[in-house]
Amino acid sequence: MRIDKFLKVSRIIKRRTVAAEACDAGKIYVNGRRVKPACVLKPGDVVEVRLGTPIKFTVKALNDKVGKEDAQTLYEIHN
């Protein structure tokens, strides 16, 4: 799954276009590397979002359609 789509589906970023713009601006990192919107994620990848309050999380699962309540099951936040 593409990083921009994952960020939208998991509700970390509200809209896919905003997620794509964040990638283009260099605000999204996967496994320590700055990525473009087409970067393909896989379970176990560590993602860092540096928008507003930085957030770092590990991808647990990939699913195209999840409900609002289940969105948090797709990732695990690091402290």
C-alpha cells in the first residue's frame, strides 16, 4: 500500500492529498529515509510524520478499508 493512502486510511492525516503534499515537502520518513507518496509500505516499517507534533509508529497491518474504530489497529505508536 502506498504511504499516502495508508496515512489517510489509518486516519493519521485527514486527506490523501495532504499526505501526498507532506511527502513531497519531506515531512514523512519510512525506516529513516525521506519518501515520496508512491513509497510502498509493508508491515514492520517504521514511519515518522514530522507535521505539527511529530509522531513515530510501526505499521502493524495493511487494510484498504477499515472503520473509524479499527483504524488504530493498523499501527503502534512509539514513545
